[in-house]
Amino acid sequence: MKHEWRKKEKQIYIPKVTPELIEIPEFNFFTIEGEGNPNNPNFADYIGVLYSLSYTLKMGLKKGNSIKKHEDYTVYPLEGVWDINEKAKKTYSENTTLNKDDLIFKLMIRQPHFITSELAIETINQVKQKKYHPLLEKVKFEKITEGKCVQMLHVGSYDNEPITFKIMEEFAENQQLKRVSKVHREIYLSDFRKVSAEKLKTVLRFNVK
């Protein structure tokens, strides 16, 4: 039976439109880091590389490889961890208008628990040989544990996310919790190329202590 994250991992990927506290365990990811405005044309290349690897890995499992026991699955959604560069942090305040050119990001797509680092590296090399892209040299296979977080479903434009973050921060404060930093995670449930801005669905998440 195929593992479909939308159905079997709703708590992690389909949160409510109100804030909630959640503990996120260790997961496997293909990751890639970069910086700059996500509206720049080359940003799509980062996304394309991750999806190319994820689908190549999935198709390879169907054809048969070193992993004998595995289940079919739906490829996980794109995620991004966002921050601003050190120069921008020196002048940043709550009232600062964000300059998207100052953004730094770590994009990733989760991989099933049974994927080994050896198979991940093999997949990266396979894609390099089949359709090389310089960004493949920046890809890593990592195990990441988020831990204790506040999350919420944001519906609408990415530019309106500060409104949702304010709601989340108020929730955390009421729970006697503190946001660790302004670094946050976004999980993209909608394809921005096909969905209008007001209907975009994005999971927003930040660490608390």
C-alpha cells in the first residue's frame, strides 16, 4: 500500500488554521542551500534539482535496487528554512521592511526512513550523469530533527506571512514558550505556478523552548 503523506501524516503536514504545539522527530532530507530573492529566475533551479533527485530515487526503488523491503510512497512536499544574512541582521528590527535580496535559505524534500546515505549518494551521482546541473554539487543528504515547534496553516500570499507569525508568537507566549529565533520553516502544499496567491496553502513553523 502506498504511503501518502497527506493522508497518513496529517498532524505534520496538514495543520489547522490556528496555532498548535508539535514535536517533530528526525527525518531524512535532500537539502540545498542558497541566498537571494526567491523571485529570481534561478531560484527555480534549486527546486528543480531537489525534485529531480526525489523522483529519480522513487523510480529507482520501483525498478529494484539494494533495498529489498520498502513501500511505495508519494513524493514529499518542498520545504524551506529561511533566515536573513549577517549584514541584514545588524540593522534588522520588528519595523524593518524585508529586503528579499537579503534572504538565505535551505530548501529540502524529505525522503522515506528506509533510504540510506549510500543510496542517496548513488542517486545524486546518477542524476549528475543523466542530466548534470552545477547545483547538484551543493546537494546534501541529511538527518534533521526539528524538535519542539509551533506550527499553523497559512492561507494566502507569502507576503502576508507576518500576520500569521504574529498569531503564532502570541500563542507561544500564552503557552509560556519563547520563539528560539526568527529562523522559520515553510512547507509548500500548493504549487505557486498553478494556484492564485490568495489560495496558496503553506505550513509555517518555528522552534520554541
